[in-house]
Amino acid sequence: MAPISGKLRGNAANCQGTPPVSASLTTYLLDFRQPAQGGAPLAGLDWLPGAGLAEGRMLRHQPEHGYAVAEVSLSVFSGALPALDKHVFLLVQAGAVTVGGETIKTGETVVLPRGFAGPWAHAEGTRLVVISYVGEAPAAGAALAPVRPDVTAPLEPCGGPSAALLTTTAPSCAKRMSFEDSTEQFEIGVWGSTPYARRPNAFGHDELMFLLEGAVTITDPDGVAATYKAGEGFLIPRGTPCAWENTVPVKKVFVCFSEA
């Protein structure tokens, strides 16, 4: 894992500017409170051979960048995970996964770095959101253990949303990075903020958010508002202009992917 540079903010409200969006990608918010209905059917997970899928949907796919987002329901499985050829982030939505001696329960997250290998087991009905990114091969001697975002450690002050977008007083924001690929295109961490609201702003990167504390209301480009609370997650694709409002303090795990 490369040193943390903070190129991405891990904050949906902080995006400045809008890089071009690949024509093959749609720009709609992905709501993980219910099993996915859209996307393309997925037959299996290439990085977890032998594990059966009761159901799987590919929700975001950019093979030219080695990036994908999927939601899967798994059949019972116990076996060995071969050395990964990509980074894999997991959000456990139901059930539990035991990997590399770590048990990741419902509502918990973990990052498996590229090159990691080890035992894996899960029960029938385990449901996951999976984000994978090829990234770069690990440096010689790099630690290849699962990385669990530390959701209890103190956060460090960081920049907030652009003042030009705010419709309230400026918030106090803080974060702690957990993982970053050496390409600086794939980042995972924990972020928190005091209450604020901002006008719609097109995202410059994909960002998954899983709320740990508080609640936030996201209004999509069609004017449809959805409120997410602790224990719920969603993903906003780059290029999607969404408004944000949290009337109580929030804290989230974030996963950001940016094109080069």
C-alpha cells in the first residue's frame, strides 16, 4: 500500500469539477438498502473460484481501468483464496465472511490488497457489495493482510465542501485514511462532518458511502430525495449531480475510485 497522499477527498461534497464520464457508463445512484435489480447478470467472481453465486449483478464495470462494482448473494463455501490480482473491497450486507483469520460481520467492511491469499469461508445467504480495482502490483515485502477501516479511531481535520456550493454555514470535517493504492486512484477511509447542506454538484469520481453514524439526505438529478441512516449504504457515480444535507453529525466509511 502506498503512502497516503489524500489526492481524493473521500467526501461526496468536496468534488470540484467534472471529468468526462465514459460513454458506456450510466450515472444513477446505486441504493444498497435492497438487493440490486439493475445491472448485468453476474455468473461468478473470478477472484473467488469455486464459490457459487445464488445471484449476482454487475453494477459498474470499466475493464479498461480494471474497476468494477458488483452485488452478490453467495451459496455456502469454504476454501482457499488464491493470490489476488486486484484489490477487493467488501461491504457485508448480510451474513458474515471469514478471510485470513478475520471475521467480517453484517455492516462491516474490509479491503483485501492485491497479492493477498488465504483461507475463506462464508455461509449460505451471505450478501456482499464488492468493489475491485486492479491497481499496481505490491512492492516487495509489502504487507498483504486484510485491512479493516478503523471506525473508532479519532479522525483528523480536513477540508470541507466548496463555500460556493453551501446553503448553510460551513461544516467541520475530519477523516482518517485506511488504504490507498499506489496509483492514487483507489482510496478507502473514514470521514465525518457536522451538519450542513449544499447544492447539487456533479461528482468527479465514484464514491461508495456506508453510514456509521447519523443520517444524510441525497437528492438525485430528478429531484428525488432519499435519506440514508447508520447501517445503510449507497454509491454515487462520477458525473452524477446530487444535493447533500445532513441535519445531524455524520460518519461514514468511503471508497473512492477516480480515473487517472
